[in-house]
Amino acid sequence: MIFVKEEEMKADSRQQGATLTSTIFVVLIAGFALSTAFKIGPHYLDNRIIAGAIKQVGQTGIKDKSSAEIRRKIADFLLSTMSEM
């Protein structure tokens, strides 16, 4: 019993925290992930807004509308969406 406890104590005294290299590696990976999120995030949100505008305009029966009327509907949707933000 005493022998087991001494071995456990030796194992505990040899354990150390993260090395400088592993800490730098984790920071680089986290930085890369954040950088990617900040670069892709705005494009993703823009795509969702535009897709919503096209879907809404498509549901209003645009077959007999002129190009100017379709553009105005899209602009109105985008302006209302931007004012909500």
C-alpha cells in the first residue's frame, strides 16, 4: 500500500503544464479560426439577406412586372432589412 502511494507521488511530481510550443500552437490555431470567421461571416450574412429578398420578391408574382418594379421591390426589402439591424 505504501509502495503504491510513493509511485503515485512520483508520477504527480513529474507532471507539468503545457509547454511554450504547445501554447503557441493553440494560440495560432485559435487565431486562424477567428480570422477565418471574421472574413467569412459578413459574406454569409449578406448572402442570407439577398436570398431572403429574392425569395420574397419571387413569391409576389413578378411575371407581369417590369424590371424597374422588381428592382424597387428588392431595394425596399433590403432597406427595410437594414433598418431593422
